[in-house]
Amino acid sequence: MAETVCVVGTGRMGSLALEIIEQTEGLQLHSALNSKSSLDEMAGADTVVDFTRFDVSQEVVKKALANKQNVIIGTSGWDQQAVSELRKQAGNQSVLLVPNFSVGSMLLQMFSASAAKFFDSVEIIEGHHQHKVDSPSGTAVRTAELMAEARGSDFESPNTDQPARGEAVKGVPIHSLRMQGISAMQEVNLGNDFESLKLSHNTNSHQAYAKGMQLAMLSVGRMSGVNVGLASLISD
């Protein structure tokens, strides 16, 4: 029997989710909700996929958990404190928080975490289109968190109190670009006294998120508790 999916938020990413559901065996659209819809329309779906704003996303997730539904969160703004609270609310219910559905972006994070063990100096440059209102991006924040986890401590970057140094996450300065000509990009710069390493990823089309989004919708029902990132879906 196909998994029924409710998509909340029908912008660019929500529209892509609708395309994937239509094209994927084992998935069936339950409903598509926009800003004028009632969250009561979520009832009855196996899985709820959220592409809204953080304030709305919190209400969507709360409603889905009350309905005993699987949840996929594709909305920015879920920082460590919010995720910690979410873990308490969710218990063993399946919640998948995905800052970025791009497989390439997932690999960049994995490579960056591995490299972080060998470099003390790290800075991130991330860029998106001029209409993205939040910064730094959830993807960049998660990259900094994963690097700090991998090395077992936060980084110690100089002068992070200065505005021009960007926003420091786990001691990693993150510099955000919001401009025309960019879809989505992330550049991780690592250095020590003897060498530097640059890891970068660029997204040229929203179709780059399709494979990861499909994997998430097919897999979330088999998970338990709150999981973060596409890497949680991939076994060694």
C-alpha cells in the first residue's frame, strides 16, 4: 500500500515534492496545503512534509505529532535549542529534519567533518538567491555543528565579535551572500600553518534536491525519533 503524503507549503520546494510524489511508486498525495488552508486538512496522511516558515513549521509539527504522523521538516530556522525541544516532544515518533535535500551538499558536510580533525582554522561562505530571508542558512549552521562534533570541541576563531566576521557557530565564522546570480552554494575553507583546503558545492537547479527528497519520503516511516540530515538515511 502506498504511503500517503500531505505537503504543507506549495512554493518551489513544495511544488517539487508534489512532482516527486506523482512520479514515485509507493507514494500517494493525500493533500497539498497553502497559506489559506487549515492544518486540520493534514489529518489522515501517513507523512507530513513541511516547507513553510519557522513559526508556521512549529505549528505544523505540533499538529502532526498530535496526529501520530511521520514528519519531514524542510523549513529553515530549527537551531539546536529548537531541535532539543523537538526531541522531547517527539519521543519515538519519526521526525526527519533536513536542512538541505541535495546529495552533493550532504557529501560536502561529510568531507568537511572529516577534514575538521586536521585543521584549527575554518570559515564558511554560503550564498543563496536574494529572496532568502534567513541567514546563515540551516545548511551552513549544520556544517559547522558537524565539524565541531567531529573534532570534539568548538573552534577558536579570532575577533568573532566584529560584525564583518560573520556569525560564529561553534566558533566557525559563517559569511552569507544573498544576491542575484546565485541559487545555492557553500564553501568551506580550512587552514593551518602549512596549507589550506577549500571544499565547495553549488546547486544550479532545484532538481538537485529531488533525489534526496524522494529518499526522505520513502524512508521516514521506517525511522524512530528525531533524525537530522540525509546522512541519517544512508547506511555504510
